[in-house]
Amino acid sequence: MDDAAVRLAAEAILRSREYKAISAGLVSELCASELAKGRPPKEAVKAVKRRLHQAYGMYVDQARHEAARAVVRSEGFDGRDERVAAGLLSLHASSRERLPAVRELYAYILGLTGAVGSVADVACGFNPFALPFMGIGYGVRYWATDVSRDTVDLMNEYFAAMGMGDAAAGLEDASGTACGGPGAREGAGGPRRAAAYDLALCLKFLPIADSLRPGGAEAALGRVDARFLAVSYPTKSVGGREKGMGPFYEGRLTEAVGRMPHLRLLGRKAIGTETVYVLAAGGDGA
């Protein structure tokens, strides 16, 4: 692999308005994978941009980040107000789809896990804005990750505005790995697993992880260190088409969990436009 070719392709993508905030490590990894297929550099850049659009760009853009940031920075901002929270969630395509059933979703998850004091929100998007609907309070240790620096910066502003001193966001790579986090284990530097969270949220992320890296979904599940995992898959495309997505994703998850004996399914339910699976790790669960 020509390192110079990878670097030049990644720089071309990171100069673009749409993807300049994406994790440089992820962009370089995607460029390397496309160039390894024998694509000419220009075609490799186009292919990576298509993959980034499917994983990120079709859900949110810079203008929506700016709109959300303006709300968070506004005088008298109260993110605990459900109307304010709903407005922020509506700025992201994925959380906007979830909004009509967001309260039901978290009631179902917490009905199986019980009360939680810490949350790892993998590939969070705008999901932390849903805190008023989660029923977990604002004193929890909350660690959110995303591939976009714009999202990470926005969430850190939001947590500060909410007075959540034990909450933070960090940049992740294609597998959902992120550096550190509130209460993360001390030790070797660099990317590491989330540290002993009560609940990990992997909402509609695993199909994206697979699209970014072969086996990415299973790798992401394997990296999460939490007592419980809430994993969801979309039942419809962003355009509203079903296309047999539910059975396909359920099969993929069943296969992955079958190779991870420490995970056990506690419950599964179709809620709104996604199906959520609640998993217990190790000896947790009923």
C-alpha cells in the first residue's frame, strides 16, 4: 500500500465541507481499503465519500449542527424541557425518526436493565439530546462517542450547559472505539474500551459499522464493556422502505451473539421504526 496515496486521498476528503470534521483515522482507513481494491485515487476518493454519506452525511450536516449549537448557546437554554429536546432531536434524521416512540424505547430498555448510573452512547449522533425522555436523571456518568468532531464538540457544549459534570463526548473510529471517557480505566494510552458502564447504547449503529469495516458490528459489540447493551436495527430505510431489513439484521445479530458466549438476550421488541434487543453481559440479567 502506497502511504503517500492514502495520505493524499484522505487530505482531499478532509478538505471537503461535508467531511472535514470526520475522524482523520477513519478517513485514512477507508481510503486505504478502497485503494487496496486497485481503484485509481480519484475513484477511491469518490467511493469513500459514498460510504461516508451512507454512514453519516445522509443523517446530519454542518448546517444542522450549527442550528443545534445556536439553541444550546441561547440565553436561558433548558435542555430538560421536552419541547426543546424534541426540537434538537428533530435536526438529525435518525433521532427524528425515533422521536415519536423515544419514551417507549427507553421505558422498555430500563424495564429490563433496571436503574442505571452510567451510560456509554456509541455512535451517539444527537441521541444525548433525548436525556429528558430516558428516565435516567442528569447525575449519571455519560460517555458519548461519534465519528464527527462537530458532533463531539456540540455534545460537550450540551453537557456543560446541562451542568452534567460527569458527562463527556469523544471522537471514535469505525469500530466504535474511542479514547478515554469519564471514569475510564487508567493504563495504556490511545483507543480503549469504555470502562464498566451499566448500559451501552448501540442504536442503529451496527449496520453502519459493518458498512465502514467488514465485521465492524461484531468488533464493536466485542469492545463494549458494559453490564447491559441495547442494540437496535432499523426496520425501514431512511426513505421509508422496508426491504426485509428486520429479518436480515436479526439474523446478523443472532450470529454475532452466538459467537460471544458472554452475551445473553433479555428481550426484543419492535418500537417505532427500529427493533431493539437488550443484552446482558456476563452474569447480569434475570
